[in-house]
Amino acid sequence: MDTLTLVCTVSLLGAGGLYWFVFILGSAEQKGKRAVKLSGGSIEREHVQEEYNQYWSFFRKPKEIEKAENVPAFVDTFYNLVTDIYEWGWGQSFHFSPAIPGKSNLESTKIHEQMAVDLINVKPGQKILDAGCGVGGPMRAIAAHSGCNVVGITINEYQVSRAKAHNKKAGLDHLCDVVCGNFLEMPFEDECFDGAYSIEATCHAPKLEDVYSEIFRVLKPGSLYVSYEWVTTELYRGEDPEHVEVIHGIERGDALPGLRSYSDIAEVAKKVGFEVVKEKDLAKPPARPWWSRLKMGRIAYWRNHILVMVLETIGIAPKGTVDVHEMLFKTADYLTRGGETGIFSPMHMILCKKPEKPQES
Ligand SMILES: C[S@@+](CC[C@H](N)C(=O)[O-])C[C@H]1O[C@@H](n2cnc3c(N)ncnc32)[C@H](O)[C@@H]1O
């Protein structure tokens, strides 16, 4: 083989390998996003690094996070930074679910979502609320399963555009609608929904009563609301430095103003007027570990990390993407430790009912 043939062969193999690495290996499970399309959401690409630094500055001033009015903006920044990476590396549903033997991650995710709508006992054609809907993975599974009209709300404008595009592509836009807004002051009339659910979203509310009372307001009397809450469990010990480190790690890597104890949830629900129908930690055995997907995803994480570094270096991904990816990588470790030690659950389920109006005599 002469030198020219050798150079051409090596170049072709190199180009083919790069194409495979970027487009085939590095694509999302559901092809929701490709690595070459990673962005900073609604943040202009030249400001991604700055916004990432700004996000971390919140944790250097914990008092700022305690100010409830600052939290939605801080959560919005977080979702601008992570939405594309979540879609690319995880899929269109931004939540966990117990592993189910013989089922893929996608199937287990869908079963977990369908269970939420089955619990609220709604009929086809009724209108239900998805409080904190992300890019709408759960919304589409729930609309297709129940035949309900689902209205999602998210604080993040970029997620609204992603969710709408996915709804259209899935042929479910006649059942699914998405609005940009704050679930602490929703742009909906009183008593206009036949049911509501929230999946791993209300943990972002500085005060749980603020979001629960809004959901209570928009529900029709007699209807049901189910939430999968992120909580510390009965095994969490505030005096154990390792426990504290894990919980702080989860809060920082997931834009949480402060994780709540499992024991506070029902109390808050009752305080805003709900009757508590059922409460159960869906992560408890015999449920299989929800964090196994994170553990098994470590190799994929490293592959993706190399890819993100290459893309940022050659200017395809915005500057700051590597930092965001690394933050999520570290957070995955804290989440896994939270799951393994049993001190944290992302699926403490609470089913609540808005009481019927008293009959007028
Ligand atoms: C972890 S994601 C879960 C998304 C979705 N439930 C899912 O499982 O795919 C949390 C969601 O809550 C939304 N969120 C957080 N705080 C919010 C607020 N104050 N108002 C509206 N949405 C909010 C975020 O924008 C994000 O869409």
C-alpha cells in the first residue's frame, strides 16, 4: 500500500469513527436531542458559562435561596442549562422510576407515569394538570394512556418549546397543551381541572404549601391530586456528616431550595385543605432500585463527557457545557448514594382529594 492510500484509508476510518462517536453512540435514547445540538436553552450561547457561574453563586449565598421570590428564576436558569443534556443523555421524562425486571428503562418510566394517572381516577376527555411538566415525557404517556386533555406548566420557556415540538411530533398536540408559568401562582381559573399530578417537580418550591394550595385552588371539588415527592426518609440523620453531604450534593446539583422530610408532606397537604387518601414511598422494597440506571449509566456518562469536551473545544457546544455536564455527573453520584443508603427517595407518593362542597340545605 502506498503512502497516499494509507493516508486516505486512515482519514476515512477516522472520519467514520468520529461520525459514529458523535452521531450514533452519542445520541439520546429517544433521539430527543443530538450531542451536536446541545445548547443553553433560552440562554444565548455566549452567556452559558456566565449563567452557570451565576447558578453556583446562589449556593455561596444560601440566604438568597431562602428568599422564596428568587427561587423560580434560579430554577429557570438551572433548566436552561440542563434541559438539552437531560434529553440527550436520559430521555424526555426527567424523573426516576423503580427498575422492573425484564423491562427497559423507557418501559419502566412509562409504567411509573401511567400509575400516576390511574391513581387520580379520571376519564377520557377530562382536563388534568401536570404541575412542573418538563419537556412533557410524562404528559404524552399520560394523555395516550388516559385519553385526558393534559395541561402542563413549567417555569422554563425553553422546555415549553421543546414540549410543544415533541407533542406535535408524537401526534398528541390535540390532547396536550403546555404553558410557561410559575406553579406558585398559576394562570388558571379556580376549580377548572378534573385532576392533577406532579412528578418530581414540587421539590423545587421553596414552600410546599404554596404549590399545594395553588393546585388545591385550581382543582374541582371531589377531584384527586397525586405527587411523587423528593424527600429525606426516616433513615436520614441530620447529625451524620455523610448524610448531610449527600443531601446537600443532591440539592446543589438539582436546583432545590432544601429537601423536605417525608413526614412533612401529608401535614402540608392537610394544611391547605386536602384529604390524604394514600401515602407510600414507591422506592421501598420490593421495588427494585431506581438508582441502578444511574450506576449502569456511568460508562455512558464518561463517553458523553469526552464527547462534550470535544464539542466544546471545537466550538460546537457552548462554553460552559462541560461544567454543566460535570455537575450532573457528580450529582448522579450523590443521588446513587442517597438511594443506596436509603436516606433519600425521589418517589414518595401522596394521593390527595379536594373535599366535595358541602350540600346546601
Ligand atoms: C425534574 S423536572 C420534572 C419534569 C417532569 N415532571 C418530568 O418528570 O419529566 C422539574 C420540573 O419542574 C418545573 N418547575 C420547577 N419549579 C417550577 C415553578 N416554580 N413553576 C413551574 N414549574 C416549575 C421545572 O421547570 C421542570 O420542568
